[in-house]
Amino acid sequence: MNDSTPETENPAPAETPAGPVAFATIASLYRYPVKGLTPERLEVVELEAGRYFPGDRLYAIENGPSGFVPEAPAFQPKIKFLMLMRNERLAALDARFEDATHELVIRHEGAEVARGKLDTEAGRAAIEAFFQRYSRYELRGAPKVLPAPDNFRFVDTTEGYVSLINLASCRALGEIVGAPVDPLRFRGNLYLEGLEPWEEFDLVGHTIEVGNHVRLKVTQRIFRCAATNVDPATARRDMDLPGTLMRSFGHTDCGIFAEIEQGGLLAQGDEVRLRL
């Protein structure tokens, strides 16, 4: 090299602004096709902006006349349907719903006890006949399978588009009651790992990014009722979780609701970030 020739310095690479840092991951995803019946685990789900969690609370079983009008669907209190808060025997059933055929298959103690396509009158009648027998001492009238009209779901609150549960909060609650608390008691859609206990409450009012494209606006904490007292594995009412929450923290909240601002695919293991 000619010493008289000045060396050209390599320019430093431009700094790339750091994006949001992941603070949690999706441990599991669940839907509940029929209100009060079996959770179904999902590997991948595609969310749509402004809509509900796919395949969630598509049907409800009316416990006597509820006043629900399909042509003008409106939120109805959960007590108008068969649900775990008062009908814990529902947890003893193993129900599976097939999207392609809309067929619901119900098993009890290892044996099939009912089968019906919920998009047909005959199929709904078969399921209704089963609950007429199985829940006969808890009915206020004839049970009726109600399909949810488009862009409506049989959720427990008008804001219940997507529910998120912090697994660390479930573990912390278990330490208080002295026994493990199955997270499925809370019937959430997204179960999150990586947060501190109760840190999910700090997300209310914020937007989070999940995976590569999804954005969720966290709207409110979830008030808990006696449905969480039912063990989803044994169908026994063996805990008082709302009472424990109230005595320990002065509220009965566990989990958060969110609206879908931007849709996209979600999968187990996807990262969750706070949108700046």
C-alpha cells in the first residue's frame, strides 16, 4: 500500500431502531364451540379485525325461554343458558365439535351419549333430547340449542371478544388456596407465559402485538363468577376462587379481555409485545 494514500474508513452501519421487546409467549390456545361445554385446544388460529375468537361460543343451550331473538341478537345473562356456574355436571361431558360438518358429539364416562349436526333441526333436536334427560333436575323449561348469528357470540360480556389468562396468576392463586388451580377453570382463549403474577392487569388500555401481525387492544379485566369453582377434570365444585380473590385482593378479577384491532395467524409459542 502507498503510505501517501489515505485509508478510507468503513462507515459504521446505521442503527436500526429497536422494536418492542417480547414480554410473554402464547403457551396454548383454546376455543369453546358450545357455551358451557368442553374446551378445544388449537395449534393455529386466524383472527379477523373487529370479530370474535374463531369458533368460540358459536352455540348455547337455552335453559327455558331466554328471550333471545336471532334476528336482533343481544347480550343475555349467562343464567339463561346451561352453564358451569350453576350446572357443574356439564364438566363431566366430553364434547367435540367438527367445523366442517357442524356436528357435535358428546361422550360421558367413555361412551357416546349424543350426536347431532347443529346446523340442522334434526341434529339440534337430538342434542336437546339428551340434555332434557341429563339436566332434567336443573331445567327451567325445555332446553334449546341456539346458533349464534353472524358476528355475534354467546359470551358472558358485551366486551368479550378475546380472553387472555396469565398462567403465573393461576399459579399464584394456587399458592393461596394451597392446591394447584387448573387454568382451564377460567375458560380463556389465549394462555400466556412469561408475565409476573397479576401483571396482565397493567395491560388494560394498551395495545399488544402477538406473533407477526396480530394487534389486540386490551379493554378490561375479567370479573369471575362461581363457574371457576368447578374442577374441569372432575366436575366437582371444590374451590371458592371468587371468594379467595376477594379476601386476598379486594376484587374477583382474573384475566383480561381484548378486541382484535388487526387480524392474522396465531400459534402456540408466538411472542407477545407491547405496542409502542
